[in-house]
Amino acid sequence: MEKRLYRNDDNKAIGGVMSGLSDYFGGDPVLWRLGIILLALMTAIVPVAIVYGIAWWIIPERPQATYRVVE
């Protein structure tokens, strides 16, 4: 099965980017969020905010399973 990077809407805080990265690479989404916050504070926030916004725009949402009720 091929591994794909998606934004995760089930466990999102802002856009689902960090949750999607934690699903793809493994780990806890909270630790990913803390890491991005620390990185943002060390780089004066603007570069990280720009990269996060671009990632939010580029990474697609995870497709939701659609169920069809058969009667």
C-alpha cells in the first residue's frame, strides 16, 4: 500500500497539517505542534507561518469514506 501525505481533519487544531504529518511520519500530533511552535518562536514566527500556510494550501485533505446505503 502506498503511503500518502494528507491533512487530517479528524484531529486538526488549525488546518490539519501537523496532524497529517504525524500520521505520515509517526508520532504524537501534540509533539509535532509543540515543535512547530518552538520553531516559530525561534525564527520570529513569520517564516514558519508562511511555510505552514503554503503546506495548508498544497497538502490535500484526506478523502472521507463515502458509504452508500443499499435498500
